[in-house]
Amino acid sequence: MTRVLMKKAQEAAKGGVIAQIEDQTGRRIEIIHNENEAAGKFHEQTQCPLFSMLPQELRLLIFELATAPFDDPDCEFAPTEYYYRLCQTARPRTDTALLLTCRRIWLESNAMPMQLATQHFYFHRGAPGKRDTDWMSRLTKHNRENFGHLEYFVNADGRVSHTVGDIDRITTKAGRLHSFWIGNHDRTQRFHTFRPRTFHVTVRHTDWRGWDSDEPLWLNYDWVQVLLDSYDLRNIETLKLELETLDYKSEQLRPILQRIHAMDSREIESHLVEGRPVKTKFLLTQPDETYTWEGPTNIANKTYPQYSQMDKLRYHVTTVTWTLRFPDIPNANANHLRRAPRIIPPRAERHLFDTYYKDDEYPTLRFLFRQILYADDVAHEKAWRWWRRQIERSKATEDDMRFAFMNIRNKAIGYISRVQALDVEEQRRKAFGGLMAGYLPRKWAAEGSLLRFDEE
């Protein structure tokens, strides 16, 4: 059965059977991951001492050791690379062979690889095996729910803050942080799709402004405050900010840390607990974590005059940590409550035309579409007066303007016809999908399969 599930997963990845079923039924297929929900669909393995003699607590410790990430010996980093650090000397790797042994082990340990791993994202100068937003968007719902540690190496140089992906850019507006990682999903679901347990932002020595010319340390505090106040991050449990510099600049780091410590997180009504809204905020965890390490002076195999008299570069690293708290429920388990239903912030509804065209496309057609199709007679008259003003301004003939007006109107009518045809086809597809949605659960139950339709 494990091989069957693997084959189906491979077909889904290639746009195969599962993808076709999801398209026909309009519902997402998932695999049962919980041992209680899968009762009766797996062998108890009572003949194995692992299950008959060891308690579950010890089994889980063994499974954690077996699925914990480790440094890949076949991809070690050169000490001179930008991405080489004390805790990153090789590409991280996770061995998932344990999950293929039997269904019961899979049910007990399937979430561990994502929970234990640290996924590294880089603004620039990334390491081999780095993650990107495309990888993030392909994660299953189950993997997103069990996302453990996300570390993002950012650029603290404010002179290039216009570059896509820079921390300054993705924190300028509410929702951009989520959109950068996940994309523009349905607003009713998007706040549930991005919830790593730990969100870790790191500024390396080579990420500071003017690091190669030994300029004083400078940090834009605005994006730090945005992270503390972000609605998108109220699903996480821990927020970390790691600042790395050279040891002789550690005194310059002190006032930066003092200002960061003085920042306060805004209380936001973000969750529904037992049907009532509750507020959340990030609280500073004391003391800061500090460690040092040593590296070569020829970063990226280049020599720098300011390091010419040094035999090694001695790095000073400080990590500031905040934890999510529920002020209305002082003794709450944040890791449990952060998964509670979210409160969706209000937003003005978009016009129907906006759902089919981008903001910078067809400005004239946008105006006429609204005036002709959705306005009353008065609005239609206003549209005609608008065209009369265009005639006077351009000194064109009235016949030419009338022809242009009718041409655009015909395009709008043609657009409506295409939409109506698509609606009919969609209704037929849903009718067939309804039959499939009723038949497949009975088929899966008879086969003892772990597949099921997502209820959301």
C-alpha cells in the first residue's frame, strides 16, 4: 500500500490522476496523517518489539533522531564562501527512509521532517540547496501546518531596498509578507497557510551596508517594527532577529540592540478562541543569545585592506527573541492557540472587472465596462457626456468617436458572452464532479486507503 501511495503522489506531482480528480471535483485530496483517524486502516505491528515493548514517548524520540536534519558530507561549504557560518558548514539534508518502512511508523512520524528541519531562504548570495518562494508555494497543506523553522537571510543595506525580495520591500504594506512567501491565495484561507513555528531573520556580516569598506553599522528599524506588528506573523510562536558583525564592531551593535529592545509589539485581535476574539502580541525574551566564531579573512577569495593585519576574522553574533503571547489568556499554550481560527481583517470589495484585469490594463475599457454594464441610465448619460468632452479636446469628428465607442462596447459584450459560456461549462463540470465526489470516498473506504477529500 505504501508503494501505491508513493505512486499516486508521483502522479499528482506530474499533474496525473489525483490532479485530474481535483480539477474535476473542485475539491482537494489529502492523505490521513493522524493515527486515530486512520484506525482500522493499518497493521498494529504488535509482533514488533518497537511497538509491543517501547512506549510511544520513546518511539517518538527514536523517530526524531532518525528524521533530524544533518550536514550532507557530499556538499560541504568552503570556509571562504559568503554563506559559510558556524552552524552552516554544509548543505542540510533530511533522511526520510524511516517513513517508508510501514504505515504505522509513517502515521506516527510523517510530520517530523518538516517540524525538525530549518528551511533557509536568501535575499542574495545563497547557499546550495536554498529554498525559494516557488518551493514554498508547492508545499502541501500538511507540510505548511507542520512547518518548523524558517530562516531568512536579508539585506540590511538601505541603498538597494528597491530590489524585489528585500526585507524593506516585503514589509511596506500589510499582506506583502504573506504574499511574498505564499502568493495571493483566498483571503479567507491565507492567514492559515503561513505559520512556521519559528520565523528567523538573519543579517550576516556581509549583509550590512558598506561591510566591504568597513563603514559603521546602520539598520533600518522600520522593518523590525513592522515584523513585530505584522498581522501575517500572528500564526508563529517565535520571532528571532539575528545580527552578526565582527568582534571589533560589537560596541557599535550595542545601541542598535538597545533600540530594538525598546520596541513594543502592537496588540491585535487576530484569533477566535471559543467564539470570541482575542488579542496577540510579541513579548521580548531575555536574555539575548550571544556566541562567537572565527573565519578566514579572504571572504569569497578576495582580500580586503581592513583585514590585512588579521590572521582570522572573529565574528560576534547576537540573537534577539520574541514569543507570541495572548494577553487575554495569560497561561495559554501559544503553540496550540496560534492554530486557532483567524480573524480576517476587513477590506473593501473589489469590482467584478478588477478580478479579470490588472490595475494597469485597459483603463478606458475599465471605465466603459463599469459605466455601460453596471450603471443606470443616468450613469450611461454621464458616460456619453464624457465622450463628448473627448471629442472637443481631440477635435475629432463625432462619427469617429461614435465608432470607437461602439467598438469598445462590442468588445465588452463579447467578453460577457465568453464569460457566460465558461459559466455553462463550469456548471457541467461541477455536476460531473459531484458524482465523482460521492463515488470516490466509498471506493477509498473499501480499499482501506488513507486518501480523502479535504473538508475545507
